[in-house]
Amino acid sequence: MKTDLGPLPAICPMPVLIVAAYGGNGTVDAMNAAWGTISQMDKIVLMIDEDHKTTQSILDRKAFTVSLADRKNLVPADYLGMVSGNRVPDKFVRSGLHAVRSEHVNAPVISEFPITMECELAEVVRTQTMFAVVGKIVNVLADDRIVGENGKIDISEADLILFDQFGWNYNAIGEKAGKAGQAGKELRRSHRGQECWHRVSSASRPGTDPSPGCGGRR
Ligand SMILES: Cc1cc2nc3c(=O)[nH]c(=O)nc-3n(C[C@H](O)[C@H](O)[C@H](O)COP(=O)(O)O)c2cc1C
């Protein structure tokens, strides 16, 4: 049995992204955004309302940063999503967070968050159903303590939080459940010869091997 719940934005988990840009007088504008994702290996898309103070600053400055919130900074992260800089101009100061200027783009890097993407505004998408800003990720900053010897971010050290938009909760990110791109290998092997491989762009998708085309074997 299943229950009909009607139309819902039923994607879970959502990230807890903290978007920041410089305002007109050099203030730091920042907001919480869950509706964001990666659209190309170096592009991030944020579905953010055009009238948010932070959005206006992104459009003015053509640069912004996007940080991933962690458990330690859950309270200020939530505050940035509850209060608008349009009404409370010193909102960022009140959050208790701190920022320094990015070395790569004209935008603030919030010091407290463990991972930050430094972005240039690449595109603004306005359609009947969507307003979105697209950022070109020119650099990622990560706290030394979460970067492993292999040079990759180890999220088990970052204590990131995620947004549950069913219950409006922040959850901690749980344990690793499997290895992406490997967990399905045995199943794929058992169906060898039955697949119809379609060509995909291996350059634009993580973890995809070049496809040999329809009827190809691996
Ligand atoms: C958990 C959470 C997620 C949110 N996600 C988004 C989002 O994806 N897009 C958006 O436009 N607003 C989102 N908001 C609302 C903005 O963060 C909020 O309106 C904020 O006050 C805007 O600030 P600003 O006007 O200072 O830029 C979210 C708020 C919370 C608490």
C-alpha cells in the first residue's frame, strides 16, 4: 500500500547552502538556500527569489559564494533563512558569523563554514516557472581538517547538515551506505550482454565511463 500525498517538492535530502554576496555599501548579504544543485562540473544553479536582498547583490556584483552549512553553525545558518537584509540591513553582523574577501571572486567567504564554492555569475534564467542564477565555480575552499591525504574532501569530518523539506528539519548527514559507481557493478555484471548502452557525455557527468554505444559490451 502507498499513500497519496498530493503534489509536493518531494526531493530529500536537500542541501543547506549559504549564499553570500557583497551588498551595495560593502555589507555582507547572505541567505539560506535549499533549492540548489550542480548543473555541470563547474556550474551551480540556485533557485532563489529575485526580491531577496542577497539575490539583488548577486545580480549587482556578478559574483557570490556558496557554503555548505555544518551542525556547529546550524543556528546562524537558520537565522540567515528567517530574516531578510531588506528589513534588517545588519543581518549578517547579527548572525555572529564572520567573512573575508574571496581571493578569486568579488564576494565574501564566510569563515565559519567548512566548504565554500567561489562563483562568478554565469547566467540568469527567467522562465514562466523558474528564476535561477547560475554560477561558474572558479574555486572550492575547504578547511584543512576535512581534506584527506588524497586531496579530497572527507564529508565524515565535515559534520554537514541537510534540509528535510517534508518535516522542515535539519538532519545530520549519516554514515556511508555504499560506494557510488561500484555498488551496482555485480548486478551489471549479471546482466552482461543484455544492455543497450546509449552514448552519454563522460566529460560532463561524474563517475561515468565512456559508453561503447548501443550493443556494446563491458
Ligand atoms: C531551510 C531554508 C531553505 C531555504 N531555501 C531557499 C531557497 O532555496 N530559495 C529561496 O529563494 N529562499 C530560500 N529560503 C528563504 C531565504 O533564505 C529567506 O527568505 C531569506 O530571508 C532571504 O534573505 P535576504 O533577503 O537577506 O537575501 C530558505 C530558508 C530556509 C530556512
